[in-house]
Amino acid sequence: FDYFHRAHPPRPRPNGASGPLLSLSLAIAVCYDSRAPDQAEFLAAVQREFSLPNFQEELLHVEKQYAQHAVLPPATALNAPLLENFFFMVLCSQLKIPLFIVRIPGTGKSLAKRVLGSTLLGARSTPFFCSFQEVVVQSYQCSPLSTAESIAAAFEDAKRFNTDKCHGLVCLDEIGQAEDSPHMPLKVLHFRLENPEV
């Protein structure tokens, strides 16, 4: 709520919610709606109980806002998966919340990661994003040969970018492949996710 209400208040859509009501709608959408097994049922229940606007529409409006001000490759189609991936990457990078994106190939995960790195440049960003903290994306390609030490090293490497106005971000690509490693490399994530430094 505080992120949307104070840190980075979005521009309301015409005839849509604004102020605290918009911030509350977006907070609910981010925290619960995106993970609800039946989004239509969840939406109906929240609107019925709390008289909130259609927060899915509010969220889509803000996702489009973020994408329209991003640095995109030419002729990029702003489809729903890309909008959602990029928005959640920005949000979670600013709040330092771990994010797991599980989607089939071809749904814009890698593109969203590239756009994130070329958009969140601190004071060098577009005017819309210049108040956001700069992010340096460090990718680590997981495989059956991954070790806990190599994953820990990726986090340590990203830490060197941490300053007051910038922070490193580790992206573990194809994390499922590391589950096949006999070295059990993912055990190192417990500490890293509970004590986030990047």
C-alpha cells in the first residue's frame, strides 16, 4: 500500500479509483489476485465485501503505464504476460521482495528482464522512472551442474552494486534445472531469501 500511496503513486485512469482507494486496490491485486486460483471468483468476493473498484482493471492500467515509459526494443508487442512480468519485476526490485516467475517459454520472461535492466537506470532513466532506484541485473544460468557455492557467488557479485541509489539483482534463469543437481545448490537460497541483501 505504501509503495503505491507514497513512494510511486500511479496516475489514475479516467473515471477510475484514485488516492488511497487506488493504492488499496493495487495492493490487493498485487498481494492476492495474481496468486488466486480463481481470479474471477476472488474479484467478485472482494468487490462484494469491500465495495472496491475493479482492481484488475486498475492493475492493468498501471501495468500499461509502466510499460509505456519503459525502454523497449522496436516493435515490441505489449501482451498481457510481458506487461505483468515487467510490472512485477519493477515492483519487487524496488521493495526487495523475491519474485518467482513460472511460465511456459515464450511468455516474455527474458524480455522483461532485459527491459528492466535498460529502464531502471536511476537518474538516467526516463522521467517516469527517474525516482526509482537503479537496478543492475546479474543473471545466473542454472543447470544440473550448479553448486551452492556458484549460486552464492552470484549473490555476492551482485552485492558490489549496492549503494544508496542502486542495488544488484540476481536472476536465476531456469531454476528448475538446478533441482537435478546432485550438489543440492538451491539450499543456499533459504538464507539469501530470508536475509535479502540484493
